[in-house]
Amino acid sequence: MINWAYVILLFILGFITYRRKSLDLFGSAVMIIMGIIIIFSAGVHWLLLIVLFLVLSLLATKYSKKYKMSLGQFEGRRTSKNVISNGVVACFMAAFGGYYLTFAGGFIGAIATATADTLASEIGVLDHHPRLITNFQKVDPGTNGAISPLGTGIAVLGAAIIGLAAFFLGVLSDFLPAIVVSVVSGTAGCFADSILGALFENQGWLTNEHVNLMATIVGALIGILLMTFVF
């Protein structure tokens, strides 16, 4: 049975993110709609995993705000495009996750990818010596497809946090699958984002939202494959 208090809390969260200028009005509305879908299809514990991603993303975005602004890399208020590109795959996975365990792996993979990529972008930009993932040439911080030890490390950490949360929230009841699926799929999805950014976003062929969406698809597919053939 659905506890409607959680739906009310979801509306409150949407209002807070809008008032704090983390999301625009349409972005907050889309977040609420996707959250309701997840609550009714998979349960509140699945939604809490996305809330964790949201909190980590907001904290990472605000971190070293002045320095990022000086580089022209502070994203500020996000839109519905950001919400959809990072969350629609996870929302789709949650719609079936209550019936098929493999989709739980896809859900975790999508969230882990979005978390890893966001933290890598927001914290990795503080590394002064990034290199392009396709040829390892030195590039400016914030360049699409740039990677660094700091960014990679924080990406793996972010994915691991999602795995731990997935276990404690009961999205996956076994510890090892939760951690392995999250770290492997999240890290792979994050690297896929960097490759797509270097090859296509820098050329103007894809937008950041396209890249984010494709990366979460990669993370979800790897999560499904791991749950199907490994666990």
C-alpha cells in the first residue's frame, strides 16, 4: 500500500529544489512526475536512491562555486532536459524492476552512472591537469571528454555510495551484487560519457543531454548484463 505521505514529501522536495534555484519550474515538475511513477511502480526505497543522487549532485555542484564560475564551468540551475537525460532510464527500469530482478541492476546502473558522471564533472574540474580520454593530450579543465585522477576517483566513490545505499535500502538484498553492479556499471557509464563527449559533443554533433542519456543507457545495460550472467 502506498504511503501518500511520501508523495507529499516529493512535492515538498520539488518545491525546495525550485526555490533554491537548483532546478527550474519545469525541471522540478518533471522530477515530481518521475518520482511518483517510481513510488507507485517500485516503491519508496527505490525513489530514495534517486533522492540520494540528487543530493550528491547538488552538493557537488555548489562545491567551489566561485572557482567554477571563474572557469565558466558553473552550471547553476538545471532544467527539465537535465532531469530527463539523467533520470528517464532509471525511471523506466523502476517501472519493471518490481517484477524482474535484472531491471533492478539496470536501475542501479543508471543511477550509479548519473552519480559518477555528475561528481566526476563537478569535482574533477578542480584538477588542473586533465587529459582527453581519446588521445590523453592535456586539455583545459571542463573540456568535454576530459578525465583526471581526481575525477575518476570521485566517480568510483560516487558509484560505490549508490551501491551501498542500494543494499541498505533493499533495492538489491545481497551486498556483493549491489556493490559490483553499481561500481562496474557506474564507472563504465561514466567513461562512456567521456568518450561520447570527446568524439561527438566537442564536434557539436551531440548535446550534453544526449551524452548523459546515452551514458545512463550504457550503465543500465551493463547492470542488466551483470545481474543476468554474473549474479
